[in-house]
Amino acid sequence: RSIWNNIRNEIKLEEQNRLLMEARLEALTNQINPHFLFNTLNSISSLVRTDPELARVVIQKLSNIMRRLLRRSDALTPLREELSFVDDYLSIERVRFGEKLHVVREVEEAALDTLVPSMLLQPLVENSIKHGIQEKVEGGTIHIIGSHQGGRLRLEIRDDGMGIPEEKIGWIYDDGVGLSNVKERIKMLYGDDSRFEVSSRYGQGTRIMMELPDLQPK
């Protein structure tokens, strides 16, 4: 009897740990959504004074994004859907930045069905704009790269913005929601079976690289 009790207790503990992890993941994802909404509303607030017609366009695009967010409940989503969400987000940013913001997407077709954490790329793209492109007078380019390598999914977000000063590179996860949130969610979902690296050269740009297991929809 004691053996069966131990087994039942272990199963119950595993279930509790699973529920705790799901709750933590949901909390982390929900942390990003208000952050994203706050920044977008700030943009609209500025445009209302300077360009009311553009403000109307941004509000419409934000409405599309919020509808998409409300439909999301899963921790994982196909990469193609994540990229579609990023496209919606970038359409808002292009209204703000115009010709100063360029985006190049190089994602292999075979990678598009791979499951990735929801809201994985948008915070990283936002980080590139906020800390890289926005600070550069002439603007810049963001590269979104996705490929299969050795049966794994490799994703990169690169920009040719201002980069991170060497003395600040050790503090990048303390600055805002984006990087630290994404890194923590990846660690929770995949453990040691993942990589998340940030490299930067001041005045030249920043590169974020992720390597994840190749999870396919059932």
C-alpha cells in the first residue's frame, strides 16, 4: 500500500508542478500584453495631436491586434501565426517611423509550422526598435531569420541600430519586460534543450539568437 501511496503522491506532485508552470507561463505572457498596449497607446496619443488621420489608422490596426490577442490561449503557436502577429505590430510601427524603419524577413518555408512560445518575437522586435532603430537618426533595418539546422529551429532578430554599450551589456535583462520575459519563458518550456543569446556592438547593432526544439503540431 505504501508503494501505491508514494506513486499517487508523486503523480499529484507532478500535476501540481505542471499547473504551477502553466500559471507562471500565462502570467509572463500576460505581462507582455499590457506593456505592448501601453506603448502603442502612447504612440496614438502623440499622433492625435500631430496627425489625426494616422492616429485613426493606428487605432484600426491596434483593434486587429487586440482581436488576435483575445483569441490566444495556448502556450505554443505555429511560427507562421507568430510572424503574422509581428507583421501586424510592424504595420503600426511603420506608421510612426515611415521610411526610417525597414524589415527583411528570411524564414524557411519548412520552419513555418514549428510550434514556438506565444508572443515570442514581438517583444524582441519591439526591443530592436526601441533601443536600436529609434535612437538612430537615419533609422535602420531589422532582419527576422528562421531556419532548420540539425533538426532544430534557429531564430534570429538582428538590427543595425545603435547597439548596446559594452558597460551595459551585462544589464540588458534588467531593462524592461522584453528580453528577460522571453528568456525566462524559453527556459521554463524547454529547460537546457534551448539557447538564447544576445550579442551587440555599440554603433553597429544587436543580434538575438534562439535555438529551440523542432516541435510540430500533432
